Amino acid sequence: MSQESTRSTSSPSAASAKPAGRCPICRRPATAAVRPFCSPRCRDVDLHRWLSGSYVIPATEGDEDDVE
């Protein structure tokens, strides 16, 4: 039993074994294959939200740097 606990802390794969977090779309546990999402479907839902303009970074008229 002590070997198992020692091995898990000294192993380089122990850091990668930590939980991947939650999917930002459906809050299920994320998978490594499509991280930070849980599935390709949630990844595509997020991409659609970006492309359709659902996610926007607000800007004001005074934010333009290239105006002389």
C-alpha cells in the first residue's frame, strides 16, 4: 500500500491524471480527447456560438488604436 501511494506522487503521469474539469456547455466531466469539452457535440455547439456572434467581446467607439 505504501508503494502505491509513493508511486502515484512521484510518477510524472500523476500530474496528467488530475480531473480535466467541467464542460463549459453542459457541465459534465470533460474528456481529454476534446478538452475542455465532454464531447464533439459540445465542442461544435461552442464553435457555433462563436461563429454566430453569440459570444462577443464588447468594445466602445474609443477603443480603435489605428485612428490618427
